[in-house]
Amino acid sequence: MKTLVFAIVVLVFFGCTGKSDNGDKSDISETLTQNKQYDAYLWHLFFTNNDFSTSYNIDANAHINIEEAWSLTKGAGVKIAIIDESFEPTHEDIADNVILTYNAADGSTDVTGVGTSHGNTCSGHAASMDNYVGIIGSAPEAKLVLIKYGYSDADDIRAFDKAISEGVQVINCSWGTYGISETLAEKLQEVYDAGITVVFASGNEGISLDGDSIEDESESPYVIGVGASCENNDVCSYSNYGSEIDLLAPGGNTFSSSGLLGLDNTGTSGDDNQRGLVDDNYSFEQGTSFAAPLVTGVVALMYSANPNITPAEVRTTLIQSAQKIGIGVSYDANGFNEKRAYGKVDAYEALKSLR
């Protein structure tokens, strides 16, 4: 059974029990000093030094070093496919970057769903526009192909085939089955051989994926497996790990800190994790589901900088340029740590390695 590998938590704990209107912002929102609406809350992308980061004990180095990377490219010329449960493609933060929608279950262009749009949140972290509204993705000038999966191997194969036919360079999958089928395993190799990089989230149970009973998509040698780091610039306790996981990226923790600010369903139909800071189109969330598309966006930057890069070169570059995190933590001779993989993605160092 396919499982979305994110977590969204209603934070009565932090005093946020429902949707807040625009007149209910806290004092923090009055202190924004940057020129974009919610930049002050985007600790996962760049250094934020403000009341928000202080209030939630956000480490100054918890980000992925994206601003310097953007001085080189913001992902122009690259197509990202997001294969996920459902989307809201008209959301203000991604609408102009969406170039195609496809429903793998019925062949239609309808990718909407009932309830929270998990795929939308993933899309936003990869490629929300630099539009002075809401958030910004790690590759804000990349284009999005939104593909709604079904619940069978045949649907998954159609989803990947559609991505291939549309000429995407990178595919994000924030889901997993913990029991990959032979058919899908072969398809992932085919996608890899076609020169497309696939990114999978590792999951949120805080378990090792090395057990004999688990064979998750994120462990495939033909994908980049991504776990989550937290606001303290170390691995999140919920992040699944194992010898085949490659990287961490910020996933946040809404229990102990802020979580990641991402796209919500527009209007009043989405989640309640807004902390009185943002409007109904956005919410604070956590999970490896949202760490993965941050890496996907970085991969898009890499393809924008070097269109001829191969998936193998993408993986090697990301691993070699990753930040080693965790105070007093040791990594082996290959630079690997069981729970932290090869470290946290560093967007600028990855791009700089390509020059």
C-alpha cells in the first residue's frame, strides 16, 4: 500500500487551534524586515535572524545555503515532475510554474483531491515562484509537471512514463510502500537510464530501513533517498534512516519548534498549523515528504547549471558537497553516518562543484 510519508500536526500545544484570520497575526509578523511576504519564516532556505528564529530556537546553520546558489541559477529551463496524491494547481504560489497536469489513474488532467493537498505542499517546496507572495521553492524558476498517482503498479508506471515523455529532468516522490514491486524497481532503473534523477522521501517512523522485511523505494540504487533534518541542524528523530539513504534536508518539527512553512489548500479547507502568522493559503508542517522536494529543487538547479549532468553525477555531487551535521557526531571513512546519511544538502556547494 502506498503511504504518503509526511506528518502534519494540529498544534493546540502551541495555542493554535483553528484557522486564523489576517487580523490575528502575532507581533512577530509585524517585525518582518525583508521584502517578501513570509521570508522571515523560511529558515530552511537561508539564515533568518529575527524574533521568529529566536522564539523557535532555530539554529543559524539549519538552512540549505540557497541564496548563494541562486546567484548562479534559479532553475530556469528545467522541468520537475511531482508524482503525488493530489494538487491544487491554481494556488497563487505555483500557478504560473505549472505547465501540465496528468491523472495517471484515469488519463485526465484533473489532479485535484479531497482534503489537504499533499502534492501541492511538495510542489511548493520545489518550485514556488519568486513572486513576493507567500514562500519560495528551492528552484523558483523551474517548471512543474503535476502527476496524480493511482493505487496500483500500473498507475505508477503510467505516472513515470508520462514524466519521461514530458522531458522532465527530475522527479519528486514523497511517498513509499516499504515493499517495492519488481515492476516499479525496473521502472526506476529505466528512468535513471533515461538520464532523469528521481528523489524519494525516506519516511517518518524513525526506523532503520535496513531490516530484511523492508525494501522501500527510497533505498533503490537508482534514486536519491532523503531523510529530514530539524531546526537544531541535526537529524529529526522521526526520520527513517539506513545504509541506502543518501542525504538529509530540512523537514522541521512542529512539536518542538516551528516546522517548515509550506503551501496549504487555499481558502479555509486546509490545515490549522498557522501560528497566527500566515493566511489560509499556507501552514507550518513537518516530514521527510517536504525535505525531499527541497532536494529535488536543488537537483533542478544542478540541471539548469549543467544540462548534461547524469543522475550518477548528481548523486555523487550532492554527497560530496553535503554538510556534516550533528555535534560530536562521527562519520565513517566514506563520510557516512547511519542516521545522518552523507549529511545535509548544501545547494551552493553542490552548484559550485559543477563549475
